[in-house]
Amino acid sequence: MQRGGCWVGLCPGCIEIQIKHTHDPSEGVPPSGGVWQDLLLVQPRCPDPSRPPLPQQSFRRVSPRVSPGTQGRLMGASSHIAFPGMNAAVRAVTRMGIYVGAKVFLIYEGYEGLVEGGDNIKQANWLSVSNIIQLGGTVIGSARCKAFTTRAGRLRAARNLVEHGITNLCVIGGDGSLTGADIFRSEWAGLLEELVREGQISEEVAKKNCRLNIVGLVGSIDNDFCGTDMTIGTDSALHRIMEVIDAITTTAQSHQRTFVLEVMGRHCGYLALVSGLASGADWLFIPESPPEDGWEDLMCERLGETRSRGSRLNIIIIAEGAIDRSGKPISSNYVKDLVVQRLGFDTRVTVLGHVQRGGTPSAFDRVLSSKMGMEAVMALLEATPDTPACVVSLSGNQSVRLPLMECVQVTKDVQKAMDEKRFEEAIQLRGRSFENNWNIYKLLAHQKPAQEKSPFSMAILNVGAPAAGMNAAVRSAVRIGICQGHTIYVVSDGFEGLAKGQVREVGWHDVAGWLGRGGSMLGTKRTLPKTCMEKIVENVRKFNIQGLLVIGGFEAYEGVLQLVEARGQYEELCIVMCVIPATISNNVPGTDFSLGSDTAVNAAMEVRDTCDRIKQSASGTKRRVFIVETMGGYCGYLSTVTGIAVGADAAYVYEDPFTIHDLKANVEHLTDKMKTDIQRGLVLRNEKCHEHYTTEFLYNLYSSEGKGIFDCRINVLGHLQQGGAPTPFDRNYGTKLGVKAVLWMSEKLQQVYTKGRVFANSGDTACVIGLRKKVVAFSPVTELKKVTDFEHRLPQEQWWLNLRLMLKMLANYQISLTEYISGQMEHVTRRTLSIEKGF
């Protein structure tokens, strides 16, 4: 049955395009490597009444790749499956379309609404998508449509699009929805010819609407679409799963039970795999890698071993599409009966079902959807007659465009490989990240004796403020180190504990149950080595520590740098060192993401939901603006990303300087907004964004200027952002960083081991591990020193500042598009899938 889709479309009759040359001969030649841009003035003939007209000087410079012939109307609709994050995508597509001067239409009930037409296709304005970013499901409905699988149904759909002058579509859905859209696009010329023959449209109208451009946004909680790191809805589904696992763990421990959890994934085991990795499940079933024959005996043996070592529970996770090597389904009830009959354990089955598709979208999904929605509009504007239908994809932390049918074909190749029992190939086709997830799970789930005892010993410690995910990184580092045959020590209370000799050796089971724990199980302090260097050196010598893994924030990075700079004075410090960035501030050089920052953004985001509940409990006519202060020191990452996730009206940060004139404009902007039907406003302020414009100052300013229109409230989040259980992202990220860091350290130790001792004095033996754009990289701390602002504890360049453009555009501030960086078209092949692009 054909699925629905979410669309965006553009029509030439809606806007007037003027090209004005901005090159003045007196300006001479353009800068090296550049070209003079033409100024594309977009003047709406049908302005949105909910949005004030743009002043002439505010016309935006648009990328020269934009083709004027593609300008027109935008509309959006959703597929037959609803999932968290769809509303954020609809909001971003709608607002970005209006922002660039187009007219936006929403199609209700997916393909069914497209075929039926009429009231199912409605024009949207700026306020149509207000206050929906936090909602699950889709506000524009979704439905399966059998009619769209037929040419007659697609002919009716084409008639409805032509009637509204729509020739550009943004489809939000899975591979079924996107494949249907591509078929529709390929038939477009023939459908118009048929409409002309039947007299339903004139030849002039057909000529005016001769081309249909399509861009897709991939939405699926299964994350089963090849070519993208994450599909919209997947992270939210993982949140639902981990909430259930965390809750079940408490009752399982109390009653010494075994739980079999069945999660969605008929053809793709991503949800089962990542939730198993993030929860430390004892056994895992995924369709891409059926267990070997005789798995029943091995599973029961391992479950029994776990209990005999003192564990009070077992967790087994099974994807709904799990099969054995012969292709026979493995059901959750079969697994339960097996455990009861062979081991006699009290066992329960929990089938999560559609709870995974519901609920509030996570911060990751909200930001992902917003970013992809904006990029989809730009892709439509830049489309040419030769541009293939494409999907907007996530690669690392970058938006890219991929040919739609290339992605669909590789996705089909995965299923074909599974059907033909080529399971290793199926895992490889899922991508390198999926393959690494599977390999890391197998490494960490059960202890495997090292082939030989290594001569190396490593110490692991936490430094700085606690951050969610620290414990996940310690757990995986300890276990992979033991697998490598190393002696593993853990240190309590950071560098101060190392100076005091608070060092102990740990084993495999000492870190059991750490994955879902917030804070730092080892304890952490901000003390730097320079205050106790000699005592640290003494204990490094005493315990023969040859590798030091430091997990923490800016203090961890700065502390390792101090140790490296002291190598010339203390030979004992000529050891291999690695920093895993873990801080809610996300201010460590050498990485785009720090452990704990995702959990902190989600914690801060919940304030929006709290504000909504407060608002609902108040009078229905009460308009209110919340001034919320976030943590982060001088780094505005937390404030900016939270602002995007909650749809904030403004977010003040240190890196983006602002004046009293900017504050005045923001207050006026919010005042105008609150005169409409909107009853809520949200302003975020990073704690150190400005010395004088404090949170109290902003409260007084907004209260005074908004008097009679709205009132204000202050909320200082404080250490709320540091607490709580880590999100699935931080658990998974911490687990992988721990493994990769120890593997890198093991390799370096081998390289610098000569004559029975370790001597590491080169810069590349002390690094920060981090995700940088699309790859995991190890950056020497001595090199990072050159690009660090130590006074404000910041990297000199921060990638996320590009996100502030999105924040301001979606809040309806008139700014230039010149800084917008469009995604590039890339191709999907087996070679590109084999490249690891982050997590």
C-alpha cells in the first residue's frame, strides 16, 4: 500500500523575482577565489498577512545557485506514519519558505489529502506553525492512500497541485513515501499532457508548471534508510525505550527477574542494537545478524554466569523482526519460555509497541528536523531541470543532499542481502557506524579473556564538573582495557585523588550497572595538576601508570596540557594521555560535541514543557514571557541549541555580541508577536553572555516595555542541567569514546614501548578525542593550545555558531542569508557507506 508524504511546493505566480547587479565597476575585481554575487530580490505578490512586510533594505542576498525559475509556493504534508519530530520539520519548512518570500501550503492527511484536494490543501502563514515544535505526532495528519498507487490517483494529485500552482514539493516520510514521490515526479510531464488532452488544464498552464522538483526529509524511528546517520524520530524512540529499560531495571533488581524487551524493527535492528549498547543488555537479537545455531545453550549459559557473579537481573532485547539462521522468527515469548524452562528464572516479557512512536520529541530530533527543513527549502530553491530528486541527510553534524533513488536502492540491497542470508554484507550495507555499534556491543556485553597479559597499566579519572555519560565512558574504557590485557586502575576525585594516591585496580564486574547512572561514580574535582604536580608524579611512579585517560571538561584538557608541558622536568610524565571531553558547556577544543551536552539540552528543554503547563494553569488570556538563564560559562552552545529545540524568541550568548539597540529590537519584536494570538514568549540567556545585561536586567527591561501586553517570569536552571540520567545519545557516545580512546592508547603504547619501558614525549601521544564534522579525530593538546581562548575557556572557533542563523530565521528576525551554508550533493555507494562518519 502506498504511503503518504510531507511536501513543500513553489509556484512562479506567487512571487516577483528581480535580479539587480551589485557589482560596481569601482569595486574592481572580486576577492581571490570569489565571484561577485547578484542580489536576488524576492517581493511577495501575495504577502503573508501574519508577517510584517520586509523593509526594502532588508531584502536578503541569496546564494547564486538559486534558480529563479524554481521560485513559487511551498506546502507540506506528512506520511501515513507519525513520529516525534515531524512537527518541527513542518514548522521549519513552512517558516523558511515564507522567509525566502514564497507562499506555503500544507497538505493534510498525506497522500490521501493530495489526491482528494479541496480543504486538505490549505495555505499556511507564520502563525500556523506556532507552538507545535514540542508536540509529538503530526498536526497535519497522516494516512495511507491506496489511490495514489494508481496512475488515476496520481493524475488527480497532479490536477490538485497545478490548481494551486505548486511545482516544488518537500516530502517527509519513509522510503515508501519517498519512492512514491519519485514515481510521481517521473510521471509529471505525462500527467500534465493527459490533463491537457482531457481539457482539465490549458497548454499554457501545463507549460507554466512543466517541472516538478522534489526534496525528501527522511522520517522513521527504525533508522532504516541508508545514507543518513539518523532519521527523524529515531532519537525520540530511543528515549522512550531507555525510559522503559531504566524503570524495568529497578523492579528486576528488586525481584531478581529476567526481562525480555521487544522493540520495533521489523527489518532493521538499529533500535534494538543502540538500546542494547546503551543499557548493557545481556543478550541481543537483531535481524541483520541472526545468532549461530545452538544459541539457546550459549545464551542460557551466559545468563547463568551473570547471576552466579552476583547480578540480580538479566535484560534481553529483541527486535520484532529477529530471526534465526534458517530465517525462522524468534519471538519474545519463545525466549521467555526458554529461560524459564532451562534456568528457572522468574521471567517477564514487555512489548513496547507503538509507545516508541509517541511522546514529546527529543532535543536532538527537534534540532535535526529544523536543520533539515531549512536545508530542504534551500535545495528546492537551488534546483535545476537536471537536479535529481534528493533527500536531505545528516552526515556527522553536517547537512548533505543525497540522490533519493540511490538511497532507496541501497536500502533495498540490505533487505535483499538478508533474504539471501548474506548477513555480514547486510551489516556492512547498513553503514560503518552500524557495524561498529554491533562489534562494540559484542566486545562489552560479555567478558572475554585476553589472549595474553599486556605489560601496560592505565589509570582512568574524572576531572571538572560532573556530566552525564562520564560513567558510560569509564565502563567501556575499563572493559576494553581488560580485553586488551592491560591492568586498569581508576582514580577517585580527579587529579587531587591521583595526588593523594586514591588509586585502585578494577575488574570487569566492578563497573556493571554504570551505564545509566548520572554524575560521576568515581567522583570528580576541578583541581589542576600544577597545584600538586610532585605528588602526582610520585603516584604515577608508584603505580607504574603508563597511560592516563582523563574524562572531563575544560579542566581535563587544561590539566593534561599541564602534564605534557611538565614532561621536560618529570620523565614519569612521558606516558600516553587522552582526554574524553565531558561537560555540559561543550567548550573543550578538539571536538564538536562533549559528553553530557545532549542530556543538558534535554534537561533545559523540559523547562519549556514546564512553562507550557504553568501557562495552561493560568488565565486563558494571560500573556507571559519567560526569561530563562542557562549554564555554560562563556560558551553559548547550551543556550543556542536549547533555543532552537524550544522555539525561543531570542538566545543571548557571549560569542554573538549584542548591544542595547539589539535588546530594544528584540523587545519590540516580541511585543508585536504578543499582540497576536500568541500567548507565550521565551528568552534564553547564557549565564556569562554579558557583564552588565544580567538576567535581572533583561527581566526588568522586558517587564517594563511589555507592560500592559505581557508579564514576565524568571527561571534560573542552575545545576538542574548537570543532573539526571544520561540520554541515549550520551550513553552511546560515551561508550564509543571510551572504546576508541583505549584502543588508540593501546596502539600508542605499543609504538613507544622500547627496552621494557614506555617513553612518550612527542606531541601526538597526548590528545583530545572528539567528533569533528564527519569523523572521529585525535588532536594533540599542544596543537589545540594555539586555538584556545584560555581567559574565557573557549575554542577560538566554534561550529555551532552557524546554528544561530537558524535560530534567528525561525524566530522571524530579518537577517541576511549570505552566511547560510548550503549542503552539497553527495552520492551513496558501498565505499561511502564504509566510511565511519561519527556516531
